[in-house]
Amino acid sequence: MVSREVQAHDTVVRFGNAAVGGDKFAVIAGPCSVESEEQLLSVAEMVKKHGAVALRGGAYKPRTSPYDFQGMGVEGLKLLKMANEQLGIPTVSEVMEVSQMDSMCEYIDCLQIGARNMQNYALLKAVGESKKPVLLKRGLSATIEELLLAAEYIYDAGNPNIILCERGIRTYETATRNTLDLNAVAYLKQRTHLPVVVDPSHGTGVRELVIPLSRAAAAVGADGIIVESHLNPCEALSDGHQALTGPMFEQLMQELKPFVEAA
Ligand code: PEP
Ligand code: MN
């Protein structure tokens, strides 16, 4: 029952002091992966200072290659909790398996379902039963209808606190990592009352394209963005090439000011 025909007004999803949906454009930011206490706390402080409403960071990472960094696991979740307690910023992190739910719920404010798990129905039901806010990413090759039906699983299990995320889809185009489907944002805003955010980091895979596509997301009516940022992207253990540096993140927030501050 995520349809606008059932509920005309926009759903606002709240966690900690963050609100996604409604009038203000919400910026969720942080590293692709939690890598260390120093890395996480320094980037968290930076994104908070410039106006991010929530901190992202993966502790369980769905990597294409099994030889790549797989995430810090529960130690990463504890660092996210530490950042939350020290800075008062709520956190978003990916849950990959039902068995991770207890620790995710203990340490994290908003559970991300990654693109690769959009149709993991056991996981959708588990986050639905948990009642924690959920950020549901569109599958790598999922249609908009499939995304809405995935959201319906969470809703039907008892959890209406769902944020949809357009993060780019597979097309024939190889110049960018994915093709960011901004049609989906405009379409979803008409079809559903759920908030819709854009991930321009995975949507493009290219740091230099993240600010222009963030502006486009705001212009098309998205409720916010989730963006990767790292204070030393060359050293990042995942997705460094698409991470905004500190000065770039500051510039992004300057450019989004009219949307972020809208009454
Ligand atoms: C991520 O947010 O780091 C991530 C793995 O995203 P996606 O599931 O969209 O690929
Ligand atoms: Mn990433």
C-alpha cells in the first residue's frame, strides 16, 4: 500500500533528528565502507559540519569480487554507533542477511537494503518486521514496478518507514558505472507517497559527475541524496573513485543550499 491512491500525502521517514521526505532536501553522506575509527569519525565530522542529516557507511559490503575488502562487520557497526553518540548524527548502513538483523538494529538507525538484495524476500520481510526505517535501493536491473513491489513486501510486513533509492541501472552504456534513471524519480513521486532519494555516487561511478547529478536530483523533485565521501579517496578500501573529497562535499552543499534550507 505504498500507492498514492491509498495515501495522498507524502510520507516523511524520521530517524534520530533526520527527516527524509517533506519540504527539505536531505543529504545523507559518508564513506562507502567504514575503515577505521579515525577515518569514520573524521569524515562524519566533516559531512555533519556542512549539513548532512545522516551518516552513511557500510560495515557489511556486497563486493563483486570475493578478494576485495568485505567490510569490518560488527566492529564497523560499533564505530557507526560511536560516531552517532559523539556527534549526534543518525546512521545508515547496509544489512546483507537476516542473521545480521539483531546487531544492525542495536547499532544502526536506518537499514539499507542494497541493490543486490532488492529481491531478497526473506530480508525484506525481516526489515519489515523490525519497524526500523529502511532505505531500499533499486536493483541493478530492476524495473520501477519491481522496486515498488519490493517496498510493498516491507510495508506489508508492518513497516511503513521506507525510503526508495534510485542508484542507477544497467544499460548498454559503459562510459559511466551505471545509468542514473532520473525518469524513475519523477515517476515514483507520482506513483507513491514514499520519499525518493538519489545515489549519484553509484549512479555515475565518477567523482566529477556527482555534483551535477545531485543538482539534477534536486531539480527533478527527489527528497534527497545519499552520497559517498572520503577525506582521502585514493586510500579508500572501496569506491574511492566516486567518493567526494572534503572540499567537493562542501561545494556540493553550497550548491544545494536553496533545496536543503527550503521551508
Ligand atoms: C553502497 O551503498 O555502497 C552500495 C553497495 O550500493 P548499491 O547496493 O547501490 O550498489
Ligand atoms: Mn559504495
